[in-house]
Amino acid sequence: MAVQAEEKESRRKLLLSRLTEFGVRVDVYRAGCGGGEEPARQKCLARLVDDLVDLRVAAWCWTAATTATGSTC
């Protein structure tokens, strides 16, 4: 079921531009439910965890490197 947006196009563009100023990241995880909803949920969750691990490692690497040496990874 699609949800109709209440905001005008100009308002949506303004909101999106403001969100990008904060460096907001949005990932949408999708999986087919042909094998059932639970396996699809598990696939999405596994991908989310992988992505979070990658982000944490990248953030730690950058922080540790810049703190210790003043350079980036």
C-alpha cells in the first residue's frame, strides 16, 4: 500500500537538502519473501549487521589513525 506524501514537492526537496547537510545515510534492505517472511527478515538483518560492522571498522580506523598519526587509513 503506497502512502501519499502530504508535503509539496518544494518542501520535500528542502527537507532532503537539510538532511544531507547532516550527513544522514539511509539504506533500505529488501529481500523477496518467496521463501517466507522469516528467511527474508534474516537476510536483511544479516546484511544490516555486516554494514554496521563495516561502518564501525571504518570509523575506528579513521579515528585511530588521525589520533595517532594525523593521517587517515
